[in-house]
Amino acid sequence: MGGRRWLRRAVAGLLVASLVGANAPLAAEPNSPELAAARELFKQGLELEGKGEWKAALDTFRKVGAVRMSAAVRFHLGLCLEKLGSLVEAWGEFQKAEAETAADPKPESATIHKSAAKHVADLDARIPRLVVSVNVKASLSVDGSPISAALLDAPIPLDPGPHTLEVSAKGYVTQRKKLTLAEQAPPTKVAFELEPVAGGAPPPPKPEPPPPPAEPGSTRVAPFILTGVGVVAFGAGVGLALHGRAIGQEVEAACGAARPCPPSLEPRYDDGKRFTLYGNIALIGGAVLTAGGLVWLVVGRSEPSHVGVHLAPTVGGIVAFGRF
């Protein structure tokens, strides 16, 4: 018994040394009040461990880690967590302590590395695993904590003891199961068969109905308007063309036998040409509009987009063209 106590004190001494010496910043800052306080807390944590006060020791080592985390602190966090039954969390702390001291040749680091590796192996054998499968894509939570969907059908390490599982999916009834996991037990497999909610899955949204057809009376107004505009334009074109022709005859009569005509008659001659051009444009546009309106009336199409008349400016004026 005395030999074990001596060995434990020797190991604790090495761990204290690892906290003070294995981390260069601690030794490089001996006057830092925070680091000095952390060293004192570390020693207090070791004393609490020796008394078996694992919860108080855990809180003390966590305070030390908040100031300066080291492999020694991680080792003792794992030791306290293991004694308190939090095997999975302790397993993680021992793994970190083992990894952080793997390449450190110092004797105190070698001691931590060897002890942490032993705890990792022991806990790996003690920690039970849970494998959950669900018949649909669902969300899983264990004891109220969500578990990634990627871990479904995969072994999930959990602490020994009672646990509550819950799976849920949209459109399905949520299910819960309670179970108790034992140390060193083979993986426990739990399968959930979720059932749709009462009434089945919600029906897909109905497509919007097509817009109601236009009233017959309204579909016949547009072709009449188009035809009317075409007739008016055609009549205007006739008038303009006749006026331009009359001006031309007037200039011809004024010129008589004199060729070329006197320069004083050129403005009047240009007026005749301009009225004739405008008249021709109006004649063509009116004819196209009238023909489009008549075709629309005969065919009876309700979509005027099939009949179109477009006006395009040109050097000599405006040209109208259509599509039926």
C-alpha cells in the first residue's frame, strides 16, 4: 500500500513538472500572475484527486485549462471525468494528451504519454456503442442532443447507463425509445420504423387553373378597331396623294413651255412631292391595317399577337409592314 502511494506521488510530481517545464511559455513568464495562479490551482487539483473529490478536482483543472491548457491538464481532466462516469469525454481528453506528448522526449511527457495511452485502450474496451437505423431520412437526438445524420447506421460511442433516443422526420410520427447501455457490451443496434402521420403525406399543391377565356364580345372589338383605323388611314392617303398630284399639275401649268422651270416654282414642286409621298405611305399602311383587321375577323383568332402591324422610319419617310 505504501509503495503504491509513493508511486502515485512520484507520478503527480512529474505531472506538476510537466505543467511547469514542458510548456516553454510558463517557464518564460515566471512573473505572470495568471500563470502563477494556474500552477497553484493545478497543485490544489492534485490534492483534491488524492482525497477522491473528483467533481471539485474537475472544476479546478478546468480553471487551469482556461489559463493554459497542457497535456498534463488534459490527462487529469480525463482522469476526473473517468471517475465521474463520463467515459466518452474522458476518452477524448486522454487521446489528446497522448497525441500532444507523442513527439516530446522529456521524461515527464513520456510518463503522460504512456499513462494516457493505457487509459485510452482501457476506455475503448469499456465504452459501449450504439447503432441506430431508420427506414426514412430522419433526424436523431440522444438525451436531447442532436446527432449528425451522417452517423446513422454507424457505431456511436456513449457513456454506460440509461439513454433516451428520438427520431423525427417531416410527415412522419416522431418516435422515442429508452435503453440502458452496459460497459464492455457489444454494439447495441436499434431500428426505427417511422409511420406517416394520420391521413398520409400531405397532397401535392394543385396547379393553378388556367385563366378564363375572354368573353366573345371583347374578342371581336379589336379587329373592328384595326379595320377602322386602316380604312381611315387609307382614306387619308388617297386625299394626300390627290393633293400632291394637284400641286404637281399646278406647277406643270405654271412652267408651260419653259424648261427647266423657274427657280421660284421649286418650293411648290417640293410640296407636291412631299404630299404625294405621305399619301403613298398612308395608302400602304391603311391597306395593311384594313387587310389585317379583315383577316382577323374571318379567322376569328382571339390572340392579336398573331396579327401585327409595324411602322419603321426610312430616309424617305415611314414604311408600314405587317404579319398575319
